[in-house]
Amino acid sequence: MAKLCWILIGILFFIFSCSKENEAVNADLGYAYAGLEVGNYVVYDVDSFFYDDFDNTIDSNYYKIKEEVDSKFIDLEGEDAFKIIRYRKQNDTTDWVVTDVWTSKITASNYQKVEENIRFIKLIFPARDSKTWNGNALNNNGAQVYEYDGVDESENIGGNNLSNVLTVLQLEEINLIEEKIFKEKYAEGVGLVYKKSVDVTKTYNNTTGLFEKSLG
């Protein structure tokens, strides 16, 4: 069964606040890329496509997600952590509905985020191009090598000109039978501004002699 899940998230709007002193310190190691300041929030446009050749269907969906840094607390390890509230709405005319409460924190060496009760190491510090790490080191999933694929680069994302953006390539496997691409981008002082997930399993077409994302 060929199946594709493709999700693109582009930043639409953000607000943030931090002192110039903090900006200078964070910029050196990359802490500011996490965007962990109480009151910060980001609104995302999400487009998703699911292809399934079992019943020859294509399911597409569009909605909005808002992530807000709600508050700071002391976690079970005695360290500062942040509560992240996630909201969803289908379009501009509907109301925001709370969907998840996640947590995040920054240590001296990394930025961690707990998503659906799974802890990931999203970033490591100092943030330097081509550095690698195991993003699953703090969970029970198999090892997955993350890599910085560009740091402190200027990009336009969702119509916003961002002067300092880093890219994390979480997985890239492309061959005859599968295509898997997982990538995230973070903007300094903002946090996550872009996410791409592609997960395709191809099937062999006896007529064409090719591996295809067959829809029928």
C-alpha cells in the first residue's frame, strides 16, 4: 500500500520579547532559537495530504495551529521548564480549541520538547552547521541522527523575512521503495517556524515495471 503523509507548516504571525542582553548571550550558543519566553506564541498554517492506494483515495486537510509558551515551572529534575499550550482551528472564522499541553526546556547542552508524552532533543548547543546528535536519546524510540543543515541563515518563511534561521534535518531516506523526509526550521527568538514531513511507501507496478506511489 502506497501512502504519503505530507505536512508543511509556515509561520504566519509571532510575538516575542527578550532583553538585548539575553539576545547577545543566546545568539552565541543558539539558545534563542528555541523561542522559550513566556507569552511567545506562533500561529501556523498546516496543509496535509494522505494518499492511499488501498481504496484509491486522496485526503487533504487544511487547518491552523497555535503554540503558546504559557508558563514556567520546575520539573521533576529540579530544572526550569515551560508549559506549551497548543490550539487548533479549522479556519479564520472558527474559534481556537485547546488540543494538547506539551512541555519544553533548555539545558546547557540541548533543547528538549515533549510531544505526545515523547521527549525529543530538538536542538543541541552550541548550534553549528553539520553537527549531529541522536534526537531520540531521551525516549524509547530507535536512534535517529539529527543534523544541522544550515545555521544563522536568512530566509523568507510565510512572507516573513527572518535574518537568523537554522535547519534541522531529522531524516532523509530516498530510494526505490520509500521516501522519508523530516525537516524543521527554527528562527532566532521565535522557535519553530517550518516543518516538513514526507513518509511514502511505494509499490511495484507490474505494467510499467516501476515503483510508484500508485493511486489506482
